[in-house]
Amino acid sequence: MDPSGLPDPPTSSGVHPDVPSLSALDGRIAGCRACPRLVEWREEVARTKRAAFADWTYWGRPVPGFGPPDARLLIVGLAPAAHGGNRTGRMFTGDRSGDVLYEALYDVGLASQPTATHAGDGLELYGVRVTSPVHCAPPANKPTPAERDTCRPWLVQELRLLRPTVRAALVLGAFGWQAALPAFAGAGWTVPRRPRPAFAHGTRVTLPAPDGNADLHLFGCYHVSQRNTFTGRLTPAMLREVLRTAAEAAGAPTRK
């Protein structure tokens, strides 16, 4: 691995020879120190903590994806929350956004329980994996474009490892959408340049696979941030509807 923490260039097959599986990739992501600002922030948060979590030992590292290696549906967020994933070490776990997301996943039959409180709480996902284009908690929940681009190779590698099974992706929010499009292209799907697929809640785009692999059905959804859920811009019913539609396109099991 490059000393900066980034993955080495892929082989002609598209998968790094030292990353034979998602579990191996997750381990490498957790050790990344490529972005100085993010490293400093995530570790400072882990030291100072929030009063409500004073007795916690924070994760304080990049947060890898969560879900089975044969997932048919991929959910792409933005970045871990400072006192959520950065504390628990699992995507969307321990924060308000995750409360909304996992309850909806449970409601449509894609999760074993409606809550996600810590990495050992027994939560399982069925046919779905959750990840993000930026794996470190950023200050003010705003990674810079350079940090987004630096982290992209991890998402490209994750997508390549998922290609045998993944059939749909649901992207939460405009930032995640813009960050994920180049990763989908890097993993082998064709992303139109003109017009570039535009983000909107409920939008659906098919990304062809010119190499003979399966096409990818790409869906957009408002982010499950408190700003959207508290104002009613994104309601639980809206989230369940787009999750169910994406799951059905992916061939993932859902509860009717």
C-alpha cells in the first residue's frame, strides 16, 4: 500500500492483488491516514468526545462499509458522523440519520432489526450494503473536494468487489451523487457525460456495463439528515418507497 494510505494501482483485472475480499478492503480502509485534516479531526473528536458518550471508547478511524459481500443493493451516503460512525465504527450507527435509515430498512425487510446502536448489537443487513464516498468524519459534515477525490479509490475498489452481485445503488444526497458517479465509471459502468445524470429524489438511471457484466440501476434519494427528516422534506414513507423500488430493481428480498 502507498504510504499515504491510498490503495495501490489496480491490476488489469480491476482488483488490487492485496485486496481479495471486502473484509480485507475494510481492514485497509480502517488504517488509512491519507487526509491530514480528516485524521486530525476524527482523532480530536475521539479524544474530547461528547458528554453523553463520555464512557465510550471512540473508534476514531475511517469507517468501512457495512453489509454482506454478496449484496445486490448498495446504499451510498456522504461520510460518517463525528459522534455516530466515528464513535461506533459502523456506517450510520449511533446517530439520528442512521436511526431513520435502519428503521426504514427494517420496515421493507432489508434489516434484522430497526435500530443500530453499536457494532455488536446484532444488526444484520439482507442483500444490502451501506457505504460512503468519504470514510472519515469531516468537520461540519463537509469534506473538501480534494478529500472526496482522495477517498474515491476505496469506493472504486469496493464497487469492483461487489460487481458479481450488485445490481442497484441508492445514493443519499447530491454530494454523494456527485462523488459516486466517477466511482461507478472507475468500476466499469458507463456514466453518460452529456447530459450528466442529475440528482433528484426518486430519479432512476441505468448505467450500462460495456464489458458484458450486469447493468447498474442507479437511484437518488434525499439524504437522511436531520435537516431533511425534521422538516418533512424526506418522510419515512418517501424513504421506504424508494428503498423498496431500488431493492426490487436489485432483486433483493423485501417485505410486502
